[in-house]
Amino acid sequence: MNFLPWLSDDEDDAFAWVTYAPNTLRNEPKEWELHEGVSVRHWFPKNVIFPLADDWGIELTDSIPNSLNLLFASERLKVFLEEHSGARIEFLPIQLQNQKDRLVPEPYYLLNLLEVVECVDLEKSKFRRSAMDPEFIAWFNHLVLDEARIPPQAKLFRLKEKPNLILVREDLAQTIIDADYNGMMFLYLEEYGREWGGR
């Protein structure tokens, strides 16, 4: 079974984007845990407001594209993932602020995925390790998975070697596409990493 990276859809200029985190998160000492696959519910602030970027579109999507390596989910997408992903997920309520400084009335959530799987084939993959923490991979030029190490029930998980990269099993990704959820895009592993010089 194929697994596809879950990425922000940057091909539609009409979509609204989040490009920076509010001070309530940037000043939080444990903010990094949002990318690690650990529970953050005990410290995640209430009433966190993410402003939408002025230099992108205004269309609200089910998964708000962003440059923060986070996943945002609409109420509709939240319900879908609760029913179909089979994954442990914390849905942390947040609010969006539009370009007119008004709060968006629709509920949104920061999706904190707790499933983490160690499954990169380090011999076949091409990558650069993080300078700050060599235990982790900063980016891939070419990503190959050792599928024998992926639990058969896994449909949605973080890579242990690069926890801010989320993978979706192909059948779940296709269901998301067929149900017309928007704001995200899924790439086959052969395509992922080309922007950093991969094959």
C-alpha cells in the first residue's frame, strides 16, 4: 500500500493561508511539541487566534494551508478524520482571524497527530539531517519507506525520523479527495523531495 505526504495546497491562489504563529504560541516554551507527536492538551493555550495572511487568498478550506508545518482542520474534516483515520489525534480548538481583523465564525482545530512510526529506509532514501538535532531529518531529496515496519492498521501517522512530515495511506487520501475536502494535496513519494533536488 502506498503512503503519501500530506502537504498544503499551494496551487490555488484563492485559498487563505496562515504564515506565522501568534505570540501566544511563539512565547510558549513547549511550542516545539506540536511537531513531535506528543500530547499538548495540558498546556495548549485557550483562545489561540491565527491571523490569515494578507498576501494570499480569502477562501477558507477544510485544511488551511500554512507555512508552519501544522495541520488545521475544519469541523467537517475533524468529523471525517475521527470516523475514518483510525489514528489518535488531539483536535485543539483555535480561531482564525481574517484579513479584515474579524474572527472567522466557523470552528477550526489544530490537528495534533499522536501516531508516530519509524519506517524510513535510511539506505535507499536521500536526505539531509538537521544541524540542530542530527537525530532528525531536515529534508528529503528522495524518500523510501520500509513498509514492513508500518503497522497494517496505520492510515495516518508522523514519521519518527521527521515528525513534522505526516503520511496518509493511499486509500484514505483517495477518500479525502473523493469527498471534496480541500486545502491539502498528496504527493506520491516519487514526486516528494524534487523541490530540494531529488529525482
